[in-house]
Amino acid sequence: MSAERTGFSIADDAPVYAISVAARLAGLHAQTLRQYDRLGLVSPTRVGGRNRLYSANDIARLREIADLTSQGLTLEGI
């Protein structure tokens, strides 16, 4: 069912994806997401002080970072 049919939608900035799901959606390893967080390239919402939750916007940014690094840009350059 589409969001339009159910009347339910999730905002692109809503933190809903656990790190394992976000990693799969972005095509990256969970450790890579942790590294990007440490470097400040992406800032997921923290729940309970430890658990990271990613939004659709975060996943789009992760894909963009992955694309840039595959083109040869360093993380420092990003």
C-alpha cells in the first residue's frame, strides 16, 4: 500500500532506521556509518544516548558520500 492510500507518511528528516537497516539501504557497512558519524559527515539522531537512528535524508547523504569517495574524493575532501 502506498502512503497516499493509507494516509500515513514519514517525513524525510524523521529518524527511523537503525544502523543495520541504514547501512543496507546506503549500500555500506555499519562500521563505515560509525566512521562517518565520528568524522561529522553525517549526524544521526541518538536514542538513549547510544543508539543511532538515521532518516531518509541521512541515507541520501550517505549515498552521496559513497558516490564521491568512489570517484576518488577523500573523506577529508568531503
